[in-house]
Amino acid sequence: PSSLTLAAASSSLSISGAVTVNNPNNNNNTNALNANAGAVSVTGSLTLTGGAGNRDVRLTISTGTVSITGSININNANANVTFTSSGTLNIGGDFANGGTFTGSTGTVAYNGSGAQNVGAYTYNNLTVNKGGGAATLTANSPVAGNLTVIAGTLDLGAFTANRTVAGGTLSVANGATLKIGGTNSFPSNYNTRTLGASSTVDYSGTNQIVTAEIYGNLSLSGSGAKTPSAGTTTIAGDFTLATGVTYAGTTNNPVVNLAGNFSNSGTFDSGTGTFAFNGAGAQTLTGTTTFTNLRMNNSGAGLAINNNVTVSTLFTLTSGVV
């Protein structure tokens, strides 16, 4: 067996091009790249080629940082990526499935500039910080710590990134996007949910529950019915209902407070809860829409209505201009 170990926090290793860690020649042995508390940078891909007979290969991170510009390729279950503490693994490409991953208190950050596949593992902290494209789940990927979207898009597809137990924080920063597909709802078990005022949550699947959150921009796309939960939903940005989608407000009759623009290209069934336009600036309403109870409480330039609007029960004008 052989290992390359960074012995101190001040140690660093920079490699130009791809790196392959091959399995040992003999059974029951391990070849390892031990970053420990140091810094490792690889400008290409990292391939971990485990072998039968417990011929393991291992990348170990304690409190250090490993940055892989390309993908992490996994040969089999004897290829291990192991955190022993709160270090960081930055991945610019895909993280292949099939290996053995131990998250400890570490963070895996997907930070490539194009499309990335998120490895199907149980993470401690999972971060997306992309200059372009989406990081897309390939299977359910539970999170034991925090789920953070700093920039770019985290696309859950038909899968989930629910927290393993109640606690932690889910945050989507301004300008970033969280897409929720399949028949899934908002990721569960996060005690704190922070969505930037210009962030976007897009329910892009079919027949989904839209939980009552304080959203930035809220987009309902895909197909089928989007059923808002009971209670109050606050939208700091814009509300968009796509063609072929039904907003099924009659199920739970939620209260909705909208500070941005309203765009309806689908079927909008408001329910008996009040839908309020309460922005501090100019707002627009686009798409022929019927509300049961509509409130205008705009403190800025008012609401511009671009299509026919019907209010079936009560229209309340608290402030602003229509």
C-alpha cells in the first residue's frame, strides 16, 4: 500500500491535469490521498479505482480543502471519500455514484460553471455555488447539516434533499434558484428556511404541495395541480403560473401576500383566502384571473392590470392606485 499525506495545515499540493489513485497490489490494503488539514488542488478529474478483495483507495479530508476542477470518478464501493472533520470538498464536475462516502461535519460544494450531477450520497453540508448551469440530483441525497444554494441552480429533479432529522438551515441566496420536481414538495426537516428576496423557488414537477414559506420569486411550472398549503404564503418577488398548470387554492384557502408582479398563464383557482398585492413599488397583474377575495395594499406606484380581472366576493382597497 502507499499513501500521500499532507502532514500540516500549511501543506499544499497543486496538480495540473487528471489524477488517478489506483488500488493496491494486494488484498486488504489501502492506497490513500490524505489531505488532512492541508490544501489539495487538481485542475482535472480525480479517479478513485478501488478493487476487489478490499483493495481500497481513499481520499481523506479533515479540516482542509480539496478542490477538483473536473469530476470525481468512482470505480466501485471500495473507492472512498472520507471526511473526518469540518473540511471542504469543491467539485467542478460530476460526483459519480457507487463509492463509499462519509460526510462527518464536512461540506461538499458543487462550484462548476456548467451542468453537474450531484452524487447520490448522504451529505453533512451540501452547497451549490455555480457560475452557470444547474447541479442536478441523481437520486435522493439526504443532508445531515445545512443545504445552501449560494449561486446558480440546484435542481432536485424527481428526488429529494430532505434533512435526515429536524434541525439545520436551508438557504437560497439572492439570484439563486431551487427547482423542485416530481411530485415532491419543499425539502423537509429544516428548522430554518431562508430564501433571498430575489431568489427563485420553482415547483417544476406535477401535482405538488406548495408549502407556506417566505419566498423570493415563486414559480409554478411543469404540469398538474400545485396545491398551496394552509396558512400565509409571502412572496417578496414575482409570482408566475405557467401554461398547463393549475393553482389549486380551493383545497386549503391560503392567504397570499405578493410584493412583486403576478403572471398567470395557467388556471388560477384562488380559494377563499385573501390574495393581497402589498408591494412598495409598482406591481403588474398579467393574465385573465378570478379572485375570490382581493386586497390592494400597495404603498408605491400601485397596480397595473393588463388583462380582465374578476373579484367574486370582496375587493378591498387599503392603499395604492389600481
